[in-house]
Amino acid sequence: MSGLPKRSRRFGVGKEIGGAVYVHRMYEHVLPAAVAHAKLQIPAGFDYTVIKYVVKDETVSFIACVEFDATDEPSVGEVVTVKADGATSSRSASFDPWIYHHKWLFVADNYSGFDVAASKARSKQWLALDEIDFRRIGKKSFWEQNVVRRFQNAERLDDRVTEP
């Protein structure tokens, strides 16, 4: 892959994939009023970090992601989904959770929760690896076994090459 993915053009921030945009809750104000309306339906005290907004049908998911700022590819936790008609559903965190790649897309460059430039650099590094199975890297176990391991081995090799 030649370059980095781009933030949502429609909203100015966020990761767009599969007809949905994902943003950090700090940027929920850039999303349509449907998000504010859906927010009224989530259980009191539910602490979410990420919002997934499906443009086509205005479905909104509020996603707990407690490690968002602390890890490179944070895990998806509990999810509360609100349909346009107000119907809600919830899903617990999975034993082998889905993870977020390119978390820097979810925020603006001036976001202070993590080093955005370092997150972009990590994206560039792992995207440079060959033979990545993009259909399977969303699961934490596959990611760690098949991408992170290769990424770490490449870093160790780079360190040995640059040592005097």
C-alpha cells in the first residue's frame, strides 16, 4: 500500500469504512443530529469512547474502548447500537475482540490523548509489510500472531542493522 488512508472528507475527521464513519467521542459534534438523538437512548452511565455512524440508515453505535489512548490497536468493548427508530441492542466485548487500526483517523491532529504522529508512523510501518491478509486483521488474535509478530521482527532486524 502506497500511502496512508485519509480521514473522512464528509465529516473532516473519522475513519470511513463499509458505509460507516468511526470517530472518537470528542468529535461527535461533527456528526448529524441523529447521533445526539440516539445518545438519549443509551443506558445511563454507559461509558463509550467511539461512535460508529452508518450514514445510509442512521444507525449509531456507541462503543466502549477503554484502552483507546493507551494501546496502538485498541480493542472493541461493549457496544450499544441505536437504530433510527429508537430500537436499541447491546453486545458484550468478545473473548477475541475486534480491534481498531489507524486510530489516528478517529481524531484530529491536535488530539492530546495519544501521539497522533507516532500512530501515523506505526500505520506506515505495518502497511509496508507484504502479504497482509486485510480480511482477517480485524481480530486481535490474528493481528497479534500474523502482523504484530512480523512487525516486531522487522524492528529487531532494523536495530541489528543499525548497531555499530
